[in-house]
Amino acid sequence: METILETRTLRKEFGGLVAVNDVDLAIEAGRLTALIGPNGAGKTTLFNLIDGSLHPTRGEIVLGGRLLDGMPPHARAAAGLARTWQSALLFANMTVLENVMVGRHTRSRTGLLGAAFRLPQARREEEETKRKAAMYLNLVGLGMQANEGAAALPFGQQRLVAIARALASEPRLLMLDEPGAGLNAIEKQGLAELLLRVREMGVTLLLVEHDMDLVMRVADWVVVLDYGVKIAEGTAPQVQKDKKVVAAYLGEEE
């Protein structure tokens, strides 16, 4: 199986604090990999290193065989890396459809001149952008809300718009930072079904999530961090039974 993303002895220090401690990670293409661990384990810091929001103290990140050293976030997005955040971060003054269209910017080939003068290529590209954005909105179940203001949507639906926007870039790897946070049971069930559909489309997923029921339902592979160290990885049932994982979550027995 192809490895789409690797981190090699990846480390991040904040002063005297080691947030990510020489983590080796291998994300296999076509799988849904979950990254779990107690609060403060370094999961979001690792995400921020991968997407370029943070610079590592040392170590390497490789996407599809390409070393990402020094590459800014927008260049990583163009290389096939997309992510969502714990907040939806939608453009409140834009419609739902327009928010998803923003995700197509890495696929745009029309220059400033073509856009300014509404040249035929620019018009064709805009129509294609709208078509693809509508397709991804339908995928997440929000096609009927396309022309509504994004800020008016309930929290759970805003999360879905953020996922649709990330998918609109047609990424090789989609990183989701706690997509289930704040959702009710029905919304989480819908989210689980969506994640499985996205995986079936051939998109590789890396998921940070605290809801273990959700992780156990959707994850092909689980990686566990504790205090910035990778302490275990395996299938969901394997990780559930791992003594180091149990200790990290529940504390060592007396």
C-alpha cells in the first residue's frame, strides 16, 4: 500500500516544553487514520506542523514522496493537503456555496487579467467551480442551503460546509481536527457516514477526534499520542486493549 504522508523524527519544542517528541508517522493511501490521545498530547500541534502553520524544531514531513521542508501552507494545499480546524472558520458575509467555491482556489488556472476582463476561459472556470462546489455540498447533505448565508447555519452544518470546502480542493490527504466536537448524537452518526463515503471516494483521511465511539466506528488505523510521544498504533480493537493506551487515558493502577 502506498504511503501518502510520512513524518520522520518530527519534533516541536516551545521553550522547554516538548509538544511533539520525535514522532514517526506513516499514513497509508486510501485509509482513514485517527490520531487520538488525552488532552495536551500534541495532536493539534502535530496537525499544525504537517500543514505548515508551525515550523518543526527538527525532523521531516514528506507528502507523496515530496519533502515539505520550508513549504508554506498555501503551497502544501496546492500539493494536495487540505484540513479543517476545530472552528469552522467560514466567511460570514458569503453564501454557503461561495464558501465552498473558495476551496477551489488551488485548482484555479485563470490569471488576474482573464478574471478582470471576464475572458471565455475565466467564465468556463467559474462555472466549473460552481458545479464542483455544488457537488460537494450535495455530498455533505447541504445542497438545498447553497444560497443561504453561511453565518445563519447551525453549528453542526457549518462544520459540514468546512468539510465540503476542504474537499473542493480535491486533496490527496484531508486532515480533520475534531470534526465531531459539539455535535449531537444524530449529527455524529451523519458525520460517521459522511467520513466513510469520503474514504470510499478514494480520499485519504487523517482525523483528530476525542469521541472514541466515533473513532471506533470509522477508523481503519489508530495512532495514539501521549505527552507528544507516539505510544501505540494499530487497529481500533488493538489500541483499545493496549495497556499503555489504557494507562494514558485512565492513569496507572496503584
